[in-house]
Amino acid sequence: MTAEPGTTIVSGGSSGIGRAVVEGLQGRGRSVAILDIHPPPDDLLANGQVLFLECDTTDPAAVHEAVAHVANQVGRIDGLATCAGIGGASARQGIGSSQWDRVKAIVNVNLLGSYWLLESCAVAMAGGGGGSIVLVGSVLSRKGMAGMSAYSAAKGGIEGLTRSAAVELADRGIRVNCVLPGPILTPMSRTGFEADGLSVEQWIERMARSVPLSRVGMPEDVAAVVLFLLDEASGYMTGASLMVDGGANVG
Ligand SMILES: NC(=O)c1ccc[n+]([C@@H]2O[C@H](COP(=O)([O-])OP(=O)(O)OC[C@H]3O[C@@H](n4cnc5c(N)ncnc54)[C@H](O)[C@@H]3O)[C@@H](O)[C@H]2O)c1
């Protein structure tokens, strides 16, 4: 007998890729809990199927408390998508710019926040028969870019975390995979290209030229792959990194 679907936690679900994941889960009639430092737009909470908890995912105690609250409130947790993240600053803020607090924040949010969530959710999932965890990395764990060293280091950590956690958690019925997005038009990417003095049109044109599929990605492009990895359709996949980059990494 297949268990009734439980709840999926989406960190960073208030904006960009995370918001698209939440909308996709809503469309499938699934129960969702958003953990974010910013509240989601009202329409995302309108149908009562989405719970919002204000939570800074860089704080392990706060993450643990939020996951326990979700479990108490809605029961079984069987999905996690870690979409909370901050950008890697602009090309003018690279190695030698002594922006240590920014470097620490980038690693904290993009890597350690994902670790705390994976740990808390894995414990909850193991007690409930398993689940699926999807971490959001970046193609910048595979491809270098000036000004993005701290971000690339954090995203490289996401791939390592995915592989070892997949091995460690397999016998508890928990799958762990990650997606590596390329250039996606979201509030985060907007902050980056605006800091570099580019308009949205200029950025879209520049990215389209660097991507074999000749267009910039949208949050829904990434969400579709996250939803596949959360779903039992990907039930024989664990430890995988899937690029969602329009072919940027190979072209
Ligand atoms: N946009 C891109 O081009 C791109 C490319 C590759 C990877 N990514 C990754 O995709 C993920 C989502 O990015 P996005 O583009 O949708 O960005 P976004 O800025 O639209 O959304 C990020 C969300 O994370 C939340 N957040 C930030 N810090 C947090 C914290 N400490 N605790 C809880 N929530 C926090 C924000 O409030 C926001 O809702 C990130 O991990 C990012 O690194 C994005």
C-alpha cells in the first residue's frame, strides 16, 4: 500500500525558483510549508494549503524548531527543496576585495543553510518512512566565473553534500539529488546584473548568446526538474546532479 503524500518543505519559497516550486506543488494538490526570511506574496497563501514560517536557514536551532513545528502542525514531512540562497555579488567584488562578511554570508546561506535543513528533515523523514530531498546548486560548481569564487565554493559543497548524504540516507528510504541551474531570470539574478550596470534586456540578450538553447531560463524551468526529483517518478534516482542550464555547460 502506498502512503498518503505528506508535506514538502520549501526553503526560499517566497521568491524566484522556490516560489515556482511552491506553485507547482500547489497545482498538484500537495501540502507545502515555506521557510523564508521574507513572507511570500498573499496569493501564494490564499488557498490555505501553504504554511509559512519565518526562518533564517543559517541558524541551525531555528531550522530544527521550524521543521519540528511543521511536523507537529501538518504531520509527515516527505519532501524538502532547498531554494533559499543569496547571489555571489558582482564581478567587482571578487578575490582580494576583503568582503569577508559577504563571503561568510554566501557560504552560510547557500551551503550551511542547506545542510541544516537536510539534517533536520532527514531525521523527520526517517521516522515517517522516507522521502525525497532536492538541493538547489548552480552550474557555477562546474564552471568558473570571475567574482563568484565564494558562491562557486558553496555550490560545489552542495554537490558533495548531495552525494554523501545520498549514500548515507539511502537505507532510511530517503533520496537526495540536486539541480544545477544556469542563468535564470529571478530577483537574485536581477540584483547581480543591475550591480554590473546591465539592464534586464541587456542581460537577457547576453545570456541568450551564451546558451545553446538561445534563451535565459525562467523559474518554472528549474521548478519542473525539482518537482520531478521530489516525485516518485524519479524513484530510482539518488545522488544525481541535474543541470538546468539550456546547455550552457556543454556549449
Ligand atoms: N537565479 C539564477 O540565475 C540562479 C542560478 C543558479 C542557481 N540559483 C540558485 O537558486 C536558488 C534560488 O535563487 P533565486 O534566483 O530564486 O533567488 P531569489 O532571490 O528570487 O529567492 C531566494 C529566496 O531565498 C530567501 N532567503 C535568502 N536568504 C535566506 C535565509 N538566510 N533564510 C531563509 N530564506 C532566505 C529569500 O528571502 C528569497 O525568498 C538559490 O540557491 C540560487 O543560488 C539561481
